[in-house]
Amino acid sequence: MERHNLTHVSEFYLMGFSEDPDLQPILFGLILSMYLVTVLDNLLIILAVISDSHLHTPMYFLSKLSLADICFTSSTVPKLIVDILAHSRVISYVSCLTQMSLFLLFACMDDLLLTVMTYDHFVAICHPLNYTVIMNPQCCVLLLLLLVFLSFLDSQAHNLIALQITCFKDVEIASFFCDPSQLLDLSCSDTLIKSIVTYMLGILFGFFPMSGIIFSYYKIVSVLLKIPSSGGRYKAFSTCFSHLSGVCLFYGTSIGTYFGSSASYTLSKGIVASLMYTVVTPMLNPFIYSLRNRDILSTLKRLSFWHL
């Protein structure tokens, strides 16, 4: 491939879903609809938690997850919608790094919020008598500040790695947004140190949270199986089911996107997997968390009644 010096690279070219002009209006309508549903549904969850004082403590982190989901999908999808409308795939170098940083920031926040919510479930089920002492408001705020700081750290670490790239193999990114993995793959300089740092960050923000979630649910299931009442067991399982579904959806789509088989990988499959990860998951989260939660459903019904 032709090698490009960084001083001459002022913009990158993103990949689209299709070059067929007849499909552009359909893609535009579909992606815009999905984006609007994502934003509106997550805003409803936030509004429900804010409007009902009884939901402030148990749903504290759910409202923050909804906000993170809105920001996460907004870091990539509006640019995609504009590109489809303008028939353009160009993004400036500065805009690309900014988009990458915001994408990583909110993706990491999603990841860590799911981990904290798992810990919240673990305390509620395994240590119910001490729940209010352990998960007090000060602890919740500290956990939130910590995960924001760690997310910012991950985002800026990747940004610094990208800034160290002095030569690109190509200026075409194999994604519809500035995916950090795709951008770093364009580097034609020595990538050993960059790879080591990237893998370390992956272990820190991927392996450790997943291990914590798996261990917590192992303990939760162990406690639930000891509950003598089938009704009490069902209620506890039902409480965890929505969160576990959200965890599986988030990690399932992200693992499929970044750790899928290279032998069966194609560009179109990669772009569709990225769309699932960045749009479909945040869109489905409000349905997953509200459909099996009577408190959220009753509050949403009351809000809709007021508006009527």
C-alpha cells in the first residue's frame, strides 16, 4: 500500500454500508429511526428515575447507564447519518481523534457501569441486611466518579497512542466511524509498544470487569438456590435477569465485533457488527431493563397518563 506521512494526512475516509444510491434513503431512515428510538427510550428511563423518589436509590446506576448509552451512540451515529445524507465519507484528522476519544470514553463507562450494577445486585442479594450501609449515597457517588475517571484514562491513553503514529499505510478506515482498533491498524511504524499498551488496557477494562461479573453472579446464583420459597427465588431471579441480559448483549456484541474469527471476517460483516454494538445494544437496553421491572413500568405508565 502507499505510505502516507502524517504531516500530509489531514483527513480519513470512512466506509459506508452500501454505494447503491437507491439504498441510501432506506439506510438513512432506518438508522435515523433507530437513533431516535435509542435517545427517546433512554430519556424516558432517566425521566422515570428522576420523577419517582422511590427509584432514586435502587435505580441510581440505571439512569446513569441510560445517559451513557445516549452519549455512546451519539458519539458515532449522528456523523453516520450526516454522511449518508451528504453522500460523503470524509472525516478530518482532528475530528477522527475526537470521535475515537468520545467513543472509548462512553463505551468504557457502559462497561464499568454494568460491572458496578452487578456489584449492586451482589450486595442486595448476598448481603441484604447491610445493603443500605454498603451502598450508601456517598459510596454510589464515589463509584460513579471512579468509573468516570477510569473511562477518561482509557480514552486518553488510546488517544496518546494514536498521536504517536507518524506514518499511515492508508487513509481509509474499515468502519463507519473512527474505530480505535481500525485506526491503529493503519500504522506502518513499530507497533510493539502500542500493542502492549492496548492489550494491557483491554485486560484492565475488559477481562477484570468480566471476571468480576462472572464471580458476582456465581455467588448470587449460589445464594438464590438456597432460597426455600420458589416464589422468592423467582422474584430474585427475575430481578437479575434483566441486568444479566444487558450484560450478555453488551459483551456478546463487543466480543463478536472485536474478537470474531478472522477467517470468516468480511468488511460488510464488520460494519454490521459495529452497528449492532453501537446502536442496537443501547436501543434495546431500555426495553430489557423496563419490561421486567414493575416499578419502572408503573412510573412510565403514570408519566404517560399525566401527559394524556
